[in-house]
Amino acid sequence: MARPVPLHIAPANAPTRQAGGLGAPGRVAHVHAQTRRGLVVAAGFTLLAIVTGIAGVGDGWWLPLHLFVVGGLLSAISAATQMFAVIWSAAPSPPSYVAGAQRWALAAGAIALVVGRETDQTWLFVGGAATVVAAMLAVASILARVRGRAVTDRFKPAIEAYVGAVAAGTVGMSLGTVLGTDRAGDQAAELRGVHLALNVFGLVGLVIAGSLPYFTATQVRSKMSARATPTAMRVTFLVLAASTAVAAAGQAFDRPGVVAGGLISYALGLLVLATMLPVYAASRIRWAGPRVLQLMTGMAWWVAMTVALALAGLRGADDRTILRALVIGGFAQILVASLAYLGPVLRGGGHLQLTAGFAITRSWVSLAAGNTAALSALAGHGSILAVVLAVWLSDIAVRAGRLLATTRSRDRV
């Protein structure tokens, strides 16, 4: 096994250095405990989204899509960004009551939002949406405080990207509330486009982009690329944010050419970001296996579907199948690949347990199912998509169960 490097996310029971320039004491164990709870919530929403998608619950794909994005992705984003910010910057972790209040406010808001929309209870929908926005603003406040207390400056670009992502998301989610209450009038189509651009490419996209230069190295215990300098990352993140703003403005003023320009620029920014990722040696790829391949294919789907959305907008074509493929092939695969690494790390237990955990989450089935599901979504084959999602869900559930079972068995010894 390769020797860990400084950016590696330490196991949950790893000792931490004392404060005074070398990091707040106990911050790793403390933030890992908070992250475990957040990722359990994210996993619950993700499983619920897959089940409702397979069963065809609700009107079209709105319900499973928002269960996954609002409940699953935002819970994962909230937990992971706080963890990465604390560990990478060596700042103190937020108090448990603050992290817990934010986590459960987001979960409650997501449930209220989808239930209110599906039952035509406008007050519940609006209340849920407002709670989700407040919970994400709380994340931004926590991250800003962590950045202000950072010991290590090298990782500040990621925290800045996270805060910018939340800013874009709060505007996008607020517009989504207007759409959900049917108060957009003749501007509904334009507002939907702005809502999607700010949430998909601003909120979710900037968080993933801000993490990738660091986390792709962590995934295989490699050093970061020398090309990933703080200046280069800040410029790239700024390009992605500006491209999102251009695409959103084009949507607002019904200018397909402007939208396409923003999305193409965004895709080019992602390709530039890819050049900042480490070049893996064959031995490291073999060690990480399907986990890192799924991360990379998820990024490939992200770039490809961004370009496809730009072209669909120019032709005036329906973008729903492309969005499903982007969410499933891009964001869901990146999330699953990340959890396949973070799950064994967060359960702790020492290096032997860590190695055993990585073996449990090493899944070629997940890699195949994720990409097949994305292809099925893009082709509009609903029945095939349902079957493949069921296979993917079963594989994730079995491996998560094994990971939890071995954790409980270890705790009893």
C-alpha cells in the first residue's frame, strides 16, 4: 500500500496534532463524527430517490430528482464540505449542535418541500424551501468561519468555491420556490432555466469542482498535481462561476446562443480542471480500481452532458433526458465513488480495517450499473433504466450493510 501523503483524509481514530499552528486538537475525530451522520442522511435520501424512481412515484421525475438533489446531494455537500474544509485547513470543527441543527433543518426542509409539492400544499412547500435555503446559508457561514481560522492556506480556494456555490444555490432555490408556487406566469420557462443553471452548475457543480483537485489525489493516496496551484484553481473556479452566470443570464432573457456560450465555456473550464488532476501511476489505479474509474467516468459524463445541453438549447430540443443522464451518469456516480472511499475512512478502526473496508466498497458492478443507467436515461429507455437502477441500489445496499456489519462486529470485540 502506498504511503499516505499530507492531504490524505485520516481514519476516524487517527490522532491529531495540537493547536498553535499545527491544527486544532481533536478536530479530525470530531468532524468525522459529524460527517458520518450527514452521509447517513444523504444515503437515506439517495436510496429513497432510487426507489421512487423505480416505482414511478409522483408526477414524472420531479419527485425522485428532488429527493436526490435536495435531500441526498445537498446533505452530502453539507457534510463533505465542512469535513474537507476543517481537515484540509487544520481549523477547528464547528460545534456539534451547530452542525446537527444545520443537518436536520436541511433534511426536514427537503421532506417538507417534496411532500408539499406532491400534495399541493403550497404553505408546506414554501416552508420546506425556505428551510432548505436557510440550512445552506448556515453551511456558508460555517465554511466562512472555518476559512477565517485556517492554519493551512493552500486549501482556501476549495472553501471559496464552496461558499460561491452556496451563493449561487440560494438564488437558484429561491427561484425554484417561485416556480413551485405557480407564480412565475409567462416567465416560467425562463425561470426554470435559471433555476437549473444556478443549482446544477453553480451549487452542485462548483462544490464538486472545488473538491476534485484535492480529492482525486486523496482517492489514490497520491500527491496533488504541481499544476494545481492556488492561483490556477482560483482562476478556473472563477471561470466556472462566470460561465454559470452567463448561462443563467441567457436563460433569463431567452437567448439560447448566450446559454450555449456559457455552457460551452463551463465544459472547457472542466477540461482545464482535468489537467490539474494528478496523473495516476498504473499501480495506484489498480489499487483504487473501480472507485477511481467511476469518479473519472462521472466527470466525463458531466462534461459531455454539459455540451449536450448547450446543443439542445440551440435546437430548442427537450432537455429532460439529458438532465437525467447528467444527474445519474455525472453527479450520482461521483457521489457513489466518493462514498466508496469515505465510507471505510469514516468508520475508522485502524489500517487493517481501512484496507478491509476498501475491499468491501470496491465494486465493478457499481461502475457498470452507473454508466448503463446513464445510457438508458439518455436513450429514454425507462424500463431498462428501472432494472439497472434496482441492480445499482442492491449492490450499494449490500456493500453498505457489510461495511456496517463489520463495524458493529469490531465494536463488540
